[in-house]
Amino acid sequence: MSRPREHQVEITPEVLLKAYACGIFPMAESADDPGLYWIEPERRGVIPLADFMVSRRLARTVRSDRFEIRIDHDFEAVIDGCSAPAEGRAKTWINPRIRKLYCDLYARGFCHSVEAWADGALAGGLYGVRLGRAFFGESMFHRERDASKVALVHLVARLRRGGFTLLDTQFVTDHLRSFGAMEVSRRQYHQMLTQALTGDANFYCWPPGEAITGADCLQSISQTS
């Protein structure tokens, strides 16, 4: 994995978008470390949208509409949730500079959140960067069981319906592997990225305020591209 430290180059939202288009992304050592460094993994994690897998148990949860899914409703609350310590995660890499950069991207329309709400409270969600027909997943969190998983299912349904071709997960974990995540070589990833950056996709194929049922979500995923 390549980890060149940032030196004197100021990282702006514009620089960040150019970095994503080149296949690299920033991280920090910890939430307390103000420094940033660029990462370009030798093996890149992706979820093939056409082969996304949903377990029967999770499908029942999605179909039950236990969570209300909102899009770009409270982006800052989502990034706060992703940066907060949680069970099995005492520290995160989201420092104040990372937070500001992605909030700036959100303000410019290049960053989005998928949020799972229950009883008027944010139960979990995820956020990521959109560029062309690519969506770069950054982080996810949950406060209630399955909240982030349901958000991911709704994200994939939206990406499929909106004409996206690449869902980048950066790395592969056992959790993501259960959805069909896989590793590809750097060369393969760049080929996929180049294709995804050509053409447009519509993240708002369902308008942000439109209520999407779990049944509609699963139907979108099951449809053959």
C-alpha cells in the first residue's frame, strides 16, 4: 500500500476530487493526528453492483421498513456517527480536516449520505463520494442492529437504478465480503475507474425526499441490468 505523507500541498475539495479520479484517497493516522496521507492500495476493494448479495434475514429486515431511509438529510450527523468510537472501534481516522473536506464536498454536491432513522433518531448510515458513474464508499456506522446494512442495501439499489457502474469500498472486510465485496488488482481497478468516470449517473434517480419502500429497494437490486 502506498502511503506518502502530505507535505506542503494544500488539500482542497478540488484536489480531493482529482485524487479520486486518479485512484487515491486521503486518510489520517487517527482522529487526533492533524496530518493526512494519500493511499493507493495494491489490492482495491469493490462490490460488483450486479452481484450484490443480500441474505434472507437482511432482506426480511429491509422489506419490513423498520428503518426510514433518508438521503442527504443530515450529512454532518452521519460523519459524526462514523467518527465516533464504537464497539470494536476505539478510534477512527476521521480527523477535523477530513470532516471539513467531506462536508465541503457535500456542499458542492459530490458527497452523499444514506441514513437509517428509527423513531425520529439516526440509527446508522454511510457516506461517500460520487464522481461520474463511480461511488466511493468512505465510512459507515450503526447504533441499532442492521441499520448500516439496510443503508448499504438502499445505496446499492439507488446506484443500480441510477446507472452507476463502480462501488469502491477501498478495502475488503469480512462484513463487506458477505455482500459480495472482492479485491481487484490496482491495474484492474484503474480500468474499472476509467470506464466509470466516462458518462453520467443519477444519484437522485429517486428524489431525496421520496420515501422508498424496502420492497422497491429489493426489486431494484434483483432486476437484471
